[in-house]
Amino acid sequence: MKIENVRDFDLAQTLDCGQAFRWKELEDGSFKGVAHGVVVALRKDGDDIYIDGISQEEYKAVWKNYFDLDRDYGTIKTELSKLHPVLSEAAQFAPGIRILNQEPWEALCSFIISQNNNIPRIKGIVERLCLNFGDRIEEDFYSFPCAERIAALSAEDLAPIRAGFRARYIIDGARKVACGEIDLEKVRTMEIEEARKELMKITGVGIKVADCTLLYGLHRLDCFPLDVWMKRAMAVLFPEMKSSDFGEYGGIAQQYIFHYSRMHPELF
């Protein structure tokens, strides 16, 4: 299907910027990946986007929200750019970034895996998790295993995914979600500090993983995750600012800054 006149949406900037780990760029610049248990192929031609693998009804019900296409990123970008000249430069460097509406459990599990890790390795662990414990959708593509399935396993069962010390964190998170001790949909509407504390009940989940889950899995756009790159960027590029200074769209600002910093290591 074709979606016309989509502005402020670049496939590579959005799908390969460290917020999601199941999209692959193909030789022609298109992307293919799995979300919501469906294999989807995306390509862009000017301001038009072509999505293969879904119907018009599925687009309206799931994918329009997944890509956050109802949100006016152009206006948000303009307002954020007024806060600091470096943020303005970062926003112009990757003006097509959008924050995806990912499935909460997948985001939580993925960012548990992300601890002390780099993006290629995170992708590899996530892919092996799906291959070993997800359901086959089509050749080379598997669903993300639900929390209930992972909860039934032990850390030793996860040895094939080579997650190292993170395996027991994954199991603990799955068990707390599966039994309802942590209700991710309730977390979605909690006050931000309460939401963090709720997620941090999981062994191994600190503020950074909690904030990534809130931003990328629960679409809390005021969340501003601080990993090693972001702490460095804030110290060097924004020494006079703190994360709360970026306001209700701090999560979008964070993604501009994160991508800009990762692509400009010479600044640090």
C-alpha cells in the first residue's frame, strides 16, 4: 500500500538509530522487519512510503500509530531547535527521525539486552532470541517471543542467544510481566517517577533501561534516557542544561542528540 505526502520520516534514521533492533536495510535502501508479529517491507520514494505486507485496515489500526504518523514532527522540531543551537544542528542532521510505538514487552526485553552492549550485538542477541523462542512467520523471520513463553524458561535455557549476564535479567523481567506483578499498560499512565520505580523492580533494570522502555515501548515522549553516549553529549554539548529542560518532547530531542553524537565521535 502507498501512503502519500509523509514528511519528517526517514527510514534509515528512524529504523536504524538504536531505538528498534528488528529492521534490516536491504541493498536498494528499503527496509524489512518484524513488528506486531507481522513481516513488513518498507520503501520510500520522495515523500511517499510504500508498505508491503499489510492491508489498509491494518495500517489504520496498527501501523499508522507504530510509525507515529499522526504527530507533527516538523512543528516539534522547530520548537526544540529554539532551545539550543546544538540541538537545532542535531535536529537538522537527522530530520527524519520518529519515535516508534513498539510493543512494550519487546522494548523492555530489548533494552535489558542493550546494557553494556553495541547495536550490532544487540541485534544479534534479539535475532537469536526470536529464532529460538519465537514463532516462524516466514523464511528467516520469527515473532518476538511473549513474556509468558520466556517466563517458563531458565537463564540456562537462554544460552543459545549468548546474552551473558543479561539472561537472568530477561527471565526475571518476563516472569514479573507474565504473572502481572508488573502491568506494562498501567505503567504507561503512571507518573514518570512511579513508572520508573515499577520497572526497576526487575533485576538488572536501572534508570536507563526503564527510561528506554518508557520512551520506546510506552511512548512517554517526555522521557530522556541517559546512556554513556548521552551522558557524554550532555557534558560536552549541553553543560548548562539538564534532561528536564527539554520539556514534553524531551524523548524526541534525546533521539536527535543521540544519533548526532553517535555519528560525530570526533566531538568527544
